[in-house]
Amino acid sequence: MSLAKSRLDREGERILGYLARKGGQAPRKRVLTSGAIKGNSDRYDKVLEQLTREGKIICEAATPNKSTWIYMLPECDNLVSNIEKAVRLSEMEKKIADIRSIAPKILCQLLGINYLPKDDVVVKKVTITPATAKILLRFNTQNRPIRQTNLDFLIRSIKNGEWIMTGNAIAFNELGELIDGQHRLMAIIETNTPVTTLLAVGLDKGAFKTTDLGFKRGAHDIAALMGYKRYVAVGCAASLLYNYNNNSLKYVCKKASNTEIERILADNKGLAYSAKIGAGLHRIVAPGVATFCHYVCSQLDRDMADFFFEKLKVGTELSLKSPILLLRNKLIINRARRAVLPRHEIIALIFKAWNYFRKGKMVSVLQWRSEEPFPRAN
């Protein structure tokens, strides 16, 4: 392969990547100002012509003005093949009325039907590609603000191959507006991975108000299904253990998927025993937190962990400088003040006290500052 050919291929890949990020199509003027490749308009024309000849893109030159020519990926062209070519996605962004006029047509293409039945709902299993997801997000006119934790959770699930289609469809109302599924569509784009899901079209325009009002299955539900008796505390401990193992306990905890929680519960059966210990500490610390902390410490020395948490519960025969007594006093005061300390700070104090105890060290003060690294039991 010649150097010139190699360079054309590399530049072509950059333009294809740019088009994919833009929903599968863009006018020539946007492509030229994208910075996808280095060079003037002649250089861009050379690369675009090659991509067109190879069938990697489609050039629609229906207008005399060259700057408005549309370059699109073949998938995008197939999606809108029966839609009026004069209507562009860039025009759809101007008004909701534009979206309402074209959204049903694109949705019909996805569903494989000629028109959307009036006063009816159509649901079908479809595969949403990243390019299609970008187009569908153009119809997102009244959705809730993006929740980054939810988006990160979905991205991780898709990357880990844990995506499973459920009855929760990506939903559009009777006007063609997206009312449920924006986080899933964004995750498909971010991971650049096609996903098979249900697509529902034709819901009442007021359906958005009642979307996502139900309770989602949490870690405690998984623990209950797996036969744990103290499933609330065990589920909480499993979530904390996931974050502890991923060094994300400080400040904002990541949400583990149900598959990840199930794996943790299967691999850490000792949480059932720790939950018994944690239940006895409910007057001074939340059982889920106590379960998690006891389990982590018991992995280092179970007998010592049992002794530490028993003394923390009863508070007897402890010297004034015992880290266990200092910890107990802090937790009692915190409970009396209706839990002023955030959960991650309570865990940090427990682990610091545990580390002092294991080293046989007496202390006058027990504290953890937010600028310190988050302590790990050792």
C-alpha cells in the first residue's frame, strides 16, 4: 500500500468517525470545519470522493449550494430512505413542530410499519445502533436532566456484557417525543455498541408523568432471592463491598448492577455471619455498615474482628485511650444527633480504629479528615 493510499484511509476513518458521532450524517460545511483531517477543502473533497466511491458514505447533492451537500453513512440513509429528503435533522432542531412532523416517519421505519395506528400502541423488539440512537435522541424534547450515575451504570453494564432486554421499553408518545430511554440511548452511543431492546410508540402524551414511579430491584432484593435471612443488611454490605473493592467509597458511591451484586453475594458467603454481628450494633451504627465493616475486618482476622465489634457493642473493660472506646463514643453521639456524620466517614472512623487496635496502639483522638486518603483495613 502506498503512503498516499495509507494516508487517505486514515483520514477517511476520521471522517467516518465524525459522521458516526453526528448521528450518521452532516452537511459538507460541518465536515470541513470539524477538524477531522488536516488540509484545505480540496483535501477534504479528495477523501470524501474516495469514501463515496467505496460506498462507505453517500453524498446527496440535491442543492446547487455545495456547502449544504449532505454526507451520510449508509445506515442513516436506509433509516430515512422513504422520508422526504428535503427535511433534515438540522432543521428538526429548530422547532418541536419539525420534530413532530418527522419523528413518526422515522419510528415507522424502525418498526417496519407504514403508519402509526391512532389511539394504539405499537411495541416491537429492535436493535438500536449508535447511529440510530443519535437520531432518536433528537426527539428528546421533554425528558428529565441527565443523571451521570445512572448513565455510568448503564455504560458499565453494556461494556461488561451484562445488558439484558427487559419489558421496560424505549418509549415515545403519540407525538413522536421520547419519554423514556434517554440514558439507554446515550449509553449505546458512549459504548459504540448496538443493543437489542423493546421500542414502544404511541403512548399518551401524559405518560411521561407516570414513568419510572415504581421501585427498582435493589441489592437487598437480590440478597433475599439468594436466601440471605438478614437481606437488607447483607444487600447494603454487598453494595459497600463493591465500592470498597473499586476504591470508590469516598464521597460518591458507584451503583453496582444486579449482576455484580449477585456475584459479590455468591463469592462472599461470610456476609451472612457478619450480618449477625452487625445486627447487635443497631443502636449505635446502621446494621448494613456494621455488617460490611465486620466482614472486611474478619477477612484479616476473624477472632480479632469478633472481639473488636463485641467490645464496640458493650463498651466494657476499655481504657480511656482505647480506639474502640473513642469510636463507640463518637458513634453514640452521632446517633443522638440523628446521624450527622455521612456514611463514608463512619466507615473511615471504624477502619482507623480497627487499624489502631490491631497494632495495639492507644490514642487520645480518633478522627478522619476529608483531605486524607480513605483508610483501608489492614
